[in-house]
Amino acid sequence: MQNVKPQRSSQPQKFTSIFLANDINIESWYFWRKYNPDELQTLVLLFCKSFSLSLSRSHTHKVRERISEMGAYAAVVSLHQTMKRISESESESKNLLFVLEKLSILDEMDSVLNKMEELPSSKIVDAAAYERRVIDAVQIFQDLVDSHLSDHHRLTVYENDISFALSLSQQLGVFKEELTSFITATSLNTNDNDQQQQICSSRYSTSAYSSNYSTENQEQNLLVGLIDQINTLKEWILDPKSYDLVKSFVGMTGIGKTTLVKQFYNDPRVVKEFETRLFLHIGPGYTRSVDIMLRVLDELGVVIPSDKLDKDCLQKQLSEALSTQKYLIVLDDVWAHDADLVPDSFPENTKGSQIIIVSQIEKLYVYTANKRIILPFLNDDNSWKLLHQTAFTNREEKCSRELEKIGKKIAKNCEGLPAAIIQVGENLREKSFQEWKTLSEKEDPLVITRYDDTPLSKALFFSYMMLPQKLKACFLYMGVFPKNYGISQSKLVKLWVSEGFLYTYQWIEETAGYYLDQLIRQSVVLREKQASVDIFKFKSCKLHFTFRSLCVNEAKSEKFFHILKKYTDCTPENIRSQQRLCVHNNVILALTQVHEWMESVPNARSLLCYGPKQQYPVLLPLCFRLLKVLDALAIRFYEFPHQLLALLHLKYLSITCDRELPNSISTLWNLEVLIFTRYHNIKLSNNCPVYLPIDIWNMHKLRHLYCKGFDLPPPPDDSHLENLLTVSDVSVHSCTMEVLSRIPKLTRIAVQIESAHDSTETFSFFGHLASVYEEFESFKCVVVNPNLSSQIVRSVPNFPMNIWKISLSGCGLPWENMEAIASLPNLRVLKLRWYAFCGPLWKTRQGQGNFHRLQFLLLEDLDIENLEFDHQYLTRVIFRHCYKLENISNYLKYTELLEVDDCSPSFMKKMREWRSVVGAEVKMRSSITDL
């Protein structure tokens, strides 16, 4: 579109004065006018530089001690991502000065973020209102930028640019003013910081929570369901053959770690066994081994001269004080991440001495991985027993059968957390039957907020506050999913990246996966499905209802996200200024009034629809022009909603549509994740492929493509998808040399073949993968409805030599062809499902390069009868629904974990016998009974 040349007026002079008032270099303003009259990105960069310089000039040395909440950090990260996106989208400038200006601004923003990441996690700022205003100012600033960028693609008018610049300048002034107020309100000297840290620790730590359950009856209540763990702990610690000095005891806050260890610590046998015993509450204030040693020496009554406080001297003093004794030291509530905190500090274990570390953080002291107890949640029976004992303090008090039924439902809803059960039980004391029934019908038996004065709420909020700054937004975001929702790690990390919580670079998903692992090891996120190889990683996870409640309420107050589940949730007072709207009941989208209310938040950045899937279309409001994430896979569209094409900021799009994508989909040039599926997968009678629009090759930022029932079309000349990493649910028509050679960074592909139409498929496309890629992460091939009477695949073709994971289903290969896979030098995961290979015997041959690095093997729904497998030291092997399987190789006894799920009764019987004699851990499950 042709630019409109502005007429000269007094407007620029007025605007120049505003630049001066905000300390913006006047030469930069004239530079912008002269060289880039229509490049508003330049102006944005100048304003953002002023913002970052104002931080670095006068406030950088204070920022480190000031901002502690999730909101400020997440807001600045989001602004940085916007800056970077603008920078990368600009056409190359002809003026070198402009390029240098641009790069220096991003460097300034990087500097600010680095300083914010170093802030103490546990700092509690008593100026939340000031911080809220800072966040609001940053949000308005970013809304102005994104709104203008959205408009700028449709109309470029100089007068509009001046109006925008004026608004931006005014907002910058507001932001600087709010930042100054925030810093003034939170000004503390070093001594004040230390004092506040102690107040924070005592107010929110788990020890504060535990102290409220100190009566004899309450202590006994807390031990419900823990007797087995106490006995295990006794055997574990008092084992005369154990020479491990350090053992750890980990679990979620409120699960009873301290109570259990105290019970053990005060046991008469333990008192008699150890000459010296110390039980020390550590807390977040102790972060170095020197601090721990000083604390222990002080408790032992050893006086340390002020000139002998270095680590070597303290270790010598500890050795002299403890080396001649058998000692037991409990370090409770440890938060330090120093892996060398304990072993280097204490004398070697020659007399059976023990150090027990009690912590929420699982990854502490990885050398104790085989010497740690992860305390489990209570089962349903023990949950009801604990609730009953807490709610009915009078043991003679009767509980009717009807009330018991309701009580068991309430106890189950507490999800096995003892502290939550006790809190609920105390709330139910002397309550009526109707009040019990009302509580049983609620989604959660407790509501957790930061402002609650209950011990449990304090402990949960403290756990949240102790997260590193970079993890807080990621953790809070997990509350967008419904209760008991199994959260896929793959989906979650893509959402985190699209929301802008992390820096964007090629391997960003790996970093995001590491963030999730950290949250799991911090015991604020619960593990569900374990990853194939790494026992410390998980494919899916979920939140305990207590943490989810905290996330939902904290996010609503922070305007981070808001859940829409019923009509009243959608009122203007509830959704106003919310950044993300999460629909957990898709039916409310059918209400006209709800649509009108949702239109009152046009600047929402995410619309997430996680209600039950709808059979019939529901009108989805698409009025949010700044939307970055639209996850509406549960909503059915008959036609592609063309309003989507106006959402230029979209980075994540997931929808279900009965029709094809329009060619204009490339208008969404920021899109990084595209998930497009049909409600019904209809196969054309002529067996012709259904292609995505040709303009898909113009979506250069696309990283992940899921398109069930569609294929990538042959690319135009010189077209590449240079950032695409994942292609899923395509057919062999997307695996031609012509297509694959234009996707240079592809690492994962999932192919689906309809055998009814492709029964003569030779799988030659496998060879295309080997020709194009040397390195490859994952290949998955599923043949739908295979013809079991004949071999579908004639031979196993070549795979990329350095492939890491292969998953096959329905291929019908003979076991003799396994040699091609066995010779792959870097294969770690092999999954064979549903007629992937056929025949009664799989026998591997020694000395022919069999599975050099294989760690995980899954055999599911195969007709195999005998497995002669000579590979040793697998990490994990799973046999599932192999009803003909009778014998397996003795080499598998070296497997770390062997799982047998619903196989033949005779094989299950053999595995029970194996379990009693082999070294491997054997888990067995049956549809009849768990074994």
C-alpha cells in the first residue's frame, strides 16, 4: 500500500517536546522522522530503550532486591519477546546506525531480565498494589505496541503514527512514574532484607504449618497411613550393612515428612542407638555448607573463633566433635540447591552415623537417589480414616452410613494430602449433615489463596514463592487446565513458548521441558506418565487440587488468567482486563450475553477451550485482535472461521474443522504451532491425498505441524520451512524427497497409512528419511486396519543412522527383518504395537551389533510366543497384551524395570516366580486383579 506523505504542521514540534520530557534523545526522534517515517517499529524500539535505560541508569542496583512476584518478571519477559519479534520482522535497514540501535536495545532488555532472574525467590514484597500498577502500565504499553502493529499491516498513515507515538509517550511516562513509586515503596537496606527473610521464613515455612498440629491426638492423626513408612525408615536407617551417610526424605508440602521423621527421631530404639542426636530446622536462610556446619557446631556447643570461619577449619572442628561418636542429624526443611551441602562437611561414616535430609526438592543430593523415600499420598481408606478422626474428636460420636458415604467422597476429593484432610476435618467439626453434603458437591473441598491465615495455605504459598523467578509464570499457567486434567508435557511446553514465558531459540522446547522437570522436583507438580528412557522425566503431569486452587485464585487476582465455567464467571467485573480466558464449559459460548461480555476484553492474549468436546458447532468469539494463543480443539467448526485471519499475533492455533484450510492461512505469519484436525476423518474414494494449501510453504516461523487427514503439498521453487521441527499425522505423500529436502530441521515425524487403500505400500519413503537426514529424533508409523492375512511391508528399509526412537504399528514385518533396526547405533527407544512384527519367535543374534544403546522396549498386542533376547542392561521393558507369550530370555533379568500388563495367565505366573528370584524390579497388572 502506498504511504501517505504527511503535511507539515505544528504536531512534530509538540511531539518533540514530549520526547524531551521523557529524556529521549532528540537526535533519535529526528533520525526516525528522516529515515523511517513509516517504520513505527523504530519508534517502539526507541521507547523501549528509554524504558530499559531508565532501569539501568537509576534503578538497576535496586531491582535485584525489589521485585519478587511472578507478575513483574513475566511482564518484562513478554515485552522482551515482543521487542524481539519486531526486530526479526523488520526488513533489513539500509542505515547501519539503525541496525546498531536495534541490537543495543535488545541487549539492554537482556540485561534487565538477567538481573530480575537473580532476585531471591523467597522475597515477600509488602507493596503488591504498587507492583500491580507497574504490571498494568507495562501491559498497556505492550497493548499499544501490538495494537498498532496489527493495524499497521492494513493501513499506514503518518497522522495515525503520530497519534500512536503520542499515546506511547504518555504511557511511558506513566510506567516510569509507577516504577519509581514501586521502588520507593519497597526500599529496604541489607539488614531489613535479612530481617524480612526471617519473617518470611517463619510465617510461610512448613515448620510453621507443622507447629499447629502439636497435640497428642493431632500427632496421632497425622500418622494415619504412615506406619509402613515409619517401619521402612527404621529398617533403612538402622541397617547395619549400610555405609551411606546421607539419606533423603522428600515430598509435597503437607504430606507429613516432618511428622514422620520426628516420630522416628523420638523412637526409643533410635534414642538408644545414637550417642548424639540433632534435629535442626534449616529453612531457606541456609544456602551454603558453611552455614550448615556453623549451625551444627553451635548446637553441639562448640565455640568457633571469628578467625576460624573458613570451610576447612569448620570441617576440622566437625570431625573432632563427631568422628568418635555414632550420630544422627536431621536437617529439616532444606531448600538449598548446593549438591555438595552435606557430604564434604561431615566425617566419613565408619560407625553407622546417619544424616537425614527432609526437603520438598527431589533433585537435592542426586547421589542419594537410591537412598531416598518419596512419601506417597494416602489411599482412599486412610484418607477417610484421617478425616473421620479429625472431624469427630469424640471417639464415642457416631457416624451414620449416609454421612460416611458423603464423608468418603469428601476425603477422596482431598487427593490424599494429610494436611488438606486435617484442614477439611477441622472445618467440618459440629457441622450439619446438609453442610457435609454441600461440601461434597463442590469441585474442591478447600479454597487456597495467598491471603488465607491457615497453616496449609501459608505453606503452599511459601512453596510457590520459593520457586525461581523464571518458573513462577510457568507454574501459575498450569492452572488453566481443568481439575485432574492429564497435562501433556509436549503440549504444555509449546503453550509456554507461545505465551512468551521463555526466550525463543532453536531448542527452546528442551529448555521448557527442563523447566517442567524442575517444577516436578520442587514437588509443586505431580508426575503421571513416565518418559520412556529417563526415569526423572515425565510425558504427562498434573496439579494437586490445593496447588491448582492457589494457581487459579492467584492468577485471577493478578489478571494472569480467568476460568469461565458458569454464567456468573463471564460478567464484566470478572473478566475485565484479564490476559487469558479459559473456557471449561463450552456450553456457555452458546449464550449471546456471554459473547457480548467477552467482547469487552478485546486485548486478551489467549483463549483456551478445555471443556468437553462438542458434537455440534458452537459459535466462538474471535474479537480478540491481540490473541497469541487459540486452543479450541474441543470446539467443532463446520467452516474455517475466516475471522481468524485477522489475528496476526497468533503463535499457537489448534482447531477442529470439517473443511480445508484456506490458502490465506499464510496471513498468520507469526504462527509457530498449527494443529488442524477434522471431526470426522473422511477418505476420498479415489484415494487422492488432500493437501494443505500451497501457501503453507510461506509460513516460515512454523515449528510444529499436526494435520490429521492432510498432507504437505509439493513445494514451490526455492520454498523452505526452515524452522519446522515436527510433522504429525500425515501420510506417505508428505514423505517424498521433494518435500523432505525442503524441511532441513525436521526431527520428528508421525505417518499414518490407511491399509485399505495402501495395501501395496512398499515403505520406500523410509529410505527418503535416511537420504535427507543423518540425525533424527523420532519416527512413528501406524498402519490403520492392517490386513492380517498378508505381509503389508515387504522389507525394513533404511532409517537415518542416528535415529533415537522408532515406533511401529500394523506393519506386519517378519522378525527376521529386525536386523536392520538392531544395527542402528544410537537407537534408544523401540515401540512395537499391534502386528508391527509377526511370528512366534524373535531371536536376536550375538555379535552382529544388536541394539548397542537400546534402553526401552515395548511389545504390545503381538502374536509372539518366545523371546530370545541377548541384550543386557535395558532400563525398562514392557509386555502388554501379548497373550501368546510364554518364555523370555534370562538376559532380561538385568533389566532395571520389567512391566507385564495383561498377558497370558501362565506367563504372569512365571513372572511372579521371577520377581522373587531375579534382580530386576517386576511390576505386574491384570484386568482381573493387580499383582
